[in-house]
Amino acid sequence: MIPTHGFSDKAQKAIVVNELAGLSDYDFSEPHRHHYFELFVFIKGGGTHKIDFEEFPIHDHSIHIVAPGRVHEVRRELDSYGFVFLFETDVLLADYLMTDFFLDHTCYTVQEHAPDYHFPATLNLEEIAARMWKDSQAAGPLKNEFLLHNLSLLCIYCMRNQEGRAVHSGGSNSVYFRFRRLLHDRFRELKKVKEYASLLAISEKQLNEAVKAHSGASASALIYKQLILEAKRLLNLGLSAKEAAYELAFDDPGHFSKFFKTQTGFSPSEFQKIHA
């Protein structure tokens, strides 16, 4: 059974707020993923947060964003605390600034677009997050609108914080960004550069040039990278090589295993032993 979590009420498009209280024992979560976004506000840090095989220290006054589909596990220390906000992208409605911000977290890897943001204590993230937590527990008017407003505020702080980081998208209308969005959505069924070029109404050469200008890699290299990342996620969640091959629409499990070893240097079973 793949540990993939979603909202129990699919009709509910609310922002869910959970408190991350101090612990009576060390927090240990198994690798899992969600169909929704999680935005962690850590007031008191300590421990680590592994997201798609990259380990991020949990600092005081920090925010971590986990996009849908990412495999992650949180290991907090005893005196750490904060809040976590759960929401689906539908809650963002027509807020294009927020939509683009979260699409970057969705379409790019954690190496390309780091999911952690650090802030000075003077920003007082605790006041904002605690206010959202308190309001989420009440039945006041316009509750979700209030939560959305403050969620947007937290994201704006993150956007300001990321100034100076490398920009990968080139804008939401760029060829590169549209390719990365298509790749994120359809990598299981589309595995050839010409298929993406056709959907983007450009030539393979034009697509490769755009991808190389932004990433330094070819379009096929990014397709393979996306396939391998998802394969690692599935294997890390306990699927067999045969099951992972099926999930990734490989006709032959043997072909999948050969592809995985060629790209990573490990067989699927070797990879699982390393990450057991």
C-alpha cells in the first residue's frame, strides 16, 4: 500500500491548520507523500526534514514547502514546535502570483528550487501562524478568506526571501517553463522529446535549445531525470521494481530495471537496500 495521503473530504477546499507541538519522544515519520501542499512554519527548530532524498536542517524561524507528490519525512527534535498548513491548489483560485510560486515548487526539483526559507526572529512568523491556528479553530465569518490572506502573506515573505536565488522558469509563459509543466504532468506517458515539442508547437531543436539555455542539459536528460526521480520515490515507498515499472508505464520490467541502473549506477533492489 503506497502511503499517499489526501483530504478526507474532497469537496472541502479549505486550508487546514495543524499545530506541531513539542514532543514527548523523538518524532519519526516513515517516507510518505500527499496529494496536497504542506507549508511548515517552524518557530523552534531542531531535527531534519528529508524531501525527495535531500536532507534539510530544521532551523528556527523557517518555512518548508512540500509540493504534492514529493516523498518526505520529518524528524523533529524534542523541543521543536510550529505549525503546518495543508491545502490544495484549488484554494488559490485566480491568484496568479501564488499559483506561479507554487508551480515552481511543483515542477522543479528541490535541487533547482530549494523548499526551505530562513527568516530573522524580528519577522515574527509565530504571531502570523498562531493567529491562523487560532482562527482555524473558530467558526468565525470569512474564516477561509482570512487564512488565505495570511497564507499569501507567508508566501510573499518567501518570495522576498528567494530574491538572489537562481531563477529557473524564465517566466510562466516561457518555452522552458511550459515544457517543465508538461513534463511534470505527463512524464509517465510521454518519454520522447518529439512528443513534447509537438505539444508545444515547436521543433525538437528549438525545445532542446530552450532547455539547454535554462538548465544546461538536453530535453531528453530532463525527461530521464524526471522518470528516475519518480522511480526513486516509488521504490522508497516500498514498491517492487515490477510495480514501479507498471506505475511508470514501462512495457517491460526488465527494460525499466536496465534503464534505472544505467541512469543511477544501482539496480532497483540495490537502491532500496541503501534507502531502507
